[in-house]
Amino acid sequence: MNCMATLKHIASKNSDYTAIEAYLVYQHDAFTGKQLLDEQGRPMLRESYILDTLECGDFSFATACLLANRKYNKNNHPDDIKSHQYIISFDPRDAADNGLTMEKAQALGLKFCKENFPGHPAIVCTHPDGHNHSGNIHVHIVIGSIRMREVERKPYMQKPRDWLEGMKHSSTAQTMRHLRVEVMELCEGAGLYQIDLLNGSKERVSEAEYWARRRGQQKLDLANAAFAVAGQPPQQKKFETVKDIQEVSFSILFPKRLDIRKEAICQANVLTARVRFATAAMVAGNYV
């Protein structure tokens, strides 16, 4: 299966703004998230990355965010969202087929950030590969939650908080729809592979399910390696969660119901997209 350009959003309540930069710059264990250390106990830099900051002035990203919090007296509670991260992952084929390099990806990420998150202190960082070693170049865009200046109102912006100074970024359904369209247009303009991000994929996997499969597969691979050493054939090659087994069983027992359920989900997605688009159009009509 090809993994064409995708967009992922992560909201963070972590008040330590230096943690995200450390993650982007230093190597971490893909499963535990812990920082990897060398023989002297020092953090190990990633082999390759490109990092730039925007709207931070002469300060670091962390300092710019802390100054914004102090100026507008916000993000004082542990449950407040302190930053947002958007990850644009490009198709692994883009490097060979379409000439995508880390430098080009970084330029696209900077363009995307400037156009969609103006006024927010930001980090834009490009990595050459994902934690699953699929070979896909991807860009991390991290923004402080507080907007430092008033910006031009766009059609997808529904409330004053979306453009006024001192307000916090809100990743609403309308915002995410707009950003997905922006990623699709970004890829089209750069001649890269793309997918319809508005209707989603046929299979939806949560973050917890994804990591359950990754960890389960890793344990299964280790067990199979032990079988191989002992000269025994593996009992199972692909790890399956309880949900995977239930889905297969359901499809075998009730194939027609599965088709009906998929059709209903598809129609619901289309209807939701139409409603959101209509809302954006009505908002746009209020501009003078």
C-alpha cells in the first residue's frame, strides 16, 4: 500500500517548550519515546534534519512562547493546550519519482506554516525518514498556541479567536478541513503524489491501535527469530489485534452487512464534508 501525503495533528499540554525541540533534534526510541544516549551519556543528535524558526524574533521558540504566555496571561493551567504540532508526511516515492529532497520539503513546510499559522511562534523541521523506516520525508510544524499579532481573516475562520492578537489557535473540524485542502494543493503545486484527504482512507487506525500493532509485531518477530534458531517454523508471521480478528470474523460471517456498513460510513463522510463546505461558503459570503 502506498502512503501518499498525509496530515497529522497533535495538541500538547506540555509546558516545557524545549522538549519538542529536543525531540526534533535528538534521537529517541520509537517505542518508549526516551532520548537515546551515547557511551558518555550524552544525547545523540539525529543523523539528518533541517530546522528553522518563524515569528520568534531574536528568541528561541521556547522563550518566544513563554513571553507570549506572560504577555497575554494565558496557558497558566496544566490542562491548557500549550502548542500544536502538524506533521506533513510525503509519499516515499516522491524522492525518486518527483525529485523531493529534504531542502524542498523544508521550503514547502515553511510556506505552509507562513500561510496557515501567521502570528504564531513556530518551528519547522524536516526529517528524512519516519520511525517505521518507510523512507518518507516528513515535516514537523510546531506552533505556540498564542497568536502574537492580528492576521488577515480567511474564509474558514469562524470566530474572532481565529484571527485576533492574543487569541489561542483552535484546531476545529473546519480548520482541519482547510489544512487538508492546503496540503493537497501544496502537493499538486509541487508535482508530488497526493490523496483525497477530505474523505479519508477506508481503514481508520487510532494512535493507540497503531502502536499496539507495532509493539505486537516487534514481539512476534523476536519470538519467530527464536523459533528459527531452534529450527522450528513460526506459528504466526503477522500480529493481529483483537479488533483485527473481529473485523475478519465479521466480514466472513456477514459479508453483506459489512458492505452496507462501509457504504453508510462513506455516505456520512460525504455528507459531513458537504455541510462543512457549505458553512465555509456562508462565512466567506459575509466578507466585505
